[in-house]
Amino acid sequence: MNLAQALEIAGAISLPGFFTDDVTLNQERIANEEALALLVELWREAKPGQEPFSFDMVLNLADKNRVVCDAIGADRLRDTPSPLLDRRLSDHDLCRAVAWLQKRPVEEVEQAAGPDARDLGVVFTEVPVSGTVCGFDIETTSKDPVRGYIVNAGIALMELDPKAKPTSAYATYFGIPDRYAETGVPLSDIHHITWKDVAGKVPFRENHAIHEALLATFTTVPLMAHNAAFEDAWLTYNLPGYAQARKEGRIVIIDSRDICRRLDPDVRSLPRESSPASLENWALRRKTLKPGQVEKHLGLDDVKLMLKTVQAEFKKRKLFPGMKEKKPK
């Protein structure tokens, strides 16, 4: 697919209610997602201010693709691989997060971390961390950011201090198409969100007040999330202005899962199938969850758990100012 074809698909009128057979709908979905992948790649490669098209075109095509996916059926796409969801943040993002936490130039951190940021865990332990971060978590109806909807979000601020507690906490639900009143909210087996929770709520893509508040927050303090590549992808295809701010370097993203993998030695010794870097398992090891407790998979609850667990890990590694043992003279 070339740029002209991708732009044609983005500008075409979608008629998912007219075409109802699976073959036609899936062909349209595949074409949409191929076009989205190409458009985003070209947009990101262009210099700021020289993009060949507005990112609004990407957001609008993502909206059209969600309607097509609704017609196919969310559950039927659940295990279909996503071409638009990165498994992890880039090495530059990960180094930039450590640089922000340590108040060091990112170039210095990247050089010390070496190729593929392989020594970033060592770099992490060399300088104390400080500052205020914004914990953020969403619950969705799909694993793919252009196939489903954001139904719940939680946000809270916290200073990186051994005694700090989350502040300015906020949680809300968002609406989804009425067709799900009968079929139920997709992925409810994970987040337990029902139609009663989202009925009558404004959809995330239409909630302009939320858009302004989130963008203002994320460009002021770093965004911290567990498996932050997930939130990053969903915000890219759902929050107007987010992609541009990311491209311009105005948003710093901190992945708490990467913090766990870099700092907690248990991750390397525990069986991979036990998901040792999951928030729930990490929290159990740091005792921010009690034995028998589980992660709730609701935005604000998970944000608070993540922030407390990051705090506990930093305390254990003596990474807060004044906690390093003084070297003998």
C-alpha cells in the first residue's frame, strides 16, 4: 500500500451497515489498519510542522474502523493480532524516563545504558529519583486501540517520596455504542465493567473536557503506567493532540513494568509463565497487596496500586534522596 492508497481509504465513506458479510467487513478492516499503520509511520517520520497530512485524519480513520469492528463483533476479533500496538516503549523513551527521574540529560543516560539500553538497570541505581508523576490507567473493550473503546480511566498524582500518598485522584466511565446494551461490554471478564456502568456516559472520543484536562496534565508531569506502551497506543489513537505532543517531546512516559524488570532481581529468577513483572505479582512481592488479594483491573484502583508499588521498590533500592549509604572516607 502506498500513501495515495492510504489517503484514499482514509477519505472513503464507510458503510458497515450496508455490507454485512464477514468477508467484506474483514477486508475493510484489514485495509483500514494497513492504511493506519502506513499513515502513522509517515507522519512520525516527517519533521514537526512538515507532516503531509493532519493527524486528525488518523483519528477519524480509527473511528471508522471501530464501527466496522462493531459490525464484525468484538469477541470474534479478540485474538486477532494487532498491527498498531507496540509490545514496549522505545529504548529512547525508557532512557528518557530514567533521565527525568534522575534529573540528568537523556544523552548521558543513553550513553551509560549502552546499546539496546542493556545496562539501564545499573544506571537506574546510580542516582536518586525525584519529582511528581501522574499515574494513569485505562480499561478498554479491546486489546487494539483502533478496534475498541476506552470505558474507564483513573488518574492520580504522586510525589516520589518514601512517605508520599497519591493525590488529585479521579476516575470516570465512558460510553460505548448502544449495540453493547444487549451483547454486554467486551472484556468484562477482565475488568468486570457492565452496561450499567457505561450507559448514558459520554464516549471518550466525544469528551472534549477530558481531552483538554489529560493533555494539559501529560504535558506538565510525566505519565506513568504499567506496560505504558498500551496506554501510549490508546492515547495516540483516541486523544486529540497527544501524538503531536509526543512527537515534539512534550510528554515523558515512564513504564512501571520496565522499572520492575530493571530493579527487581526476582523477575529474572521466577518462571516466565508466572508473569513476574505483572502489577499484581510485583505488588504481592512488595507487600502493597496482601496475600490472597488481587489486582482489581479498574483505572483508579490500579493507578494507586502501581504508585504504591513503585514507591516500595524505590524504597527497597534506596533510590530516594538521602537514602544511599554514605561511603567511608
